[in-house]
Amino acid sequence: MDELSLTAPSLKPQQPALLRDVLFVAEHADRINTYIRATPDMALLPISDAQSQCLAELVNHVRKI
């Protein structure tokens, strides 16, 4: 598989960097999982359904703040 190239979302000046990180994973979870599954020598595991659901709930909560 080709190298994974993703772009981090931009933030407004008052938004915390952690929000950028959470949004990045949320927006690219499918591509990240596909890459991890196709690259078995990586020391990472795909995001589980439960983790994906938790991430979606976290993103919804953060966007309300």
C-alpha cells in the first residue's frame, strides 16, 4: 500500500490543539484503519467499533463546547 498522507484540520486561534488531534482521527479513521490492516508490520492495531463509537461521541461533545 502507498504511504498514508493525510491533512490535519485547521483550528480557530482559541481552539485547543487536542481538538485538532481528535478531529484528525475522527475524519480519517477509515483510511487509518485500512492502512494499518494493509501494513501488518506496523505496531498498531485498527480502531475497534467501540473505539470508533467513543470517538464519534467525543467529537460531538467537543463540537458543542
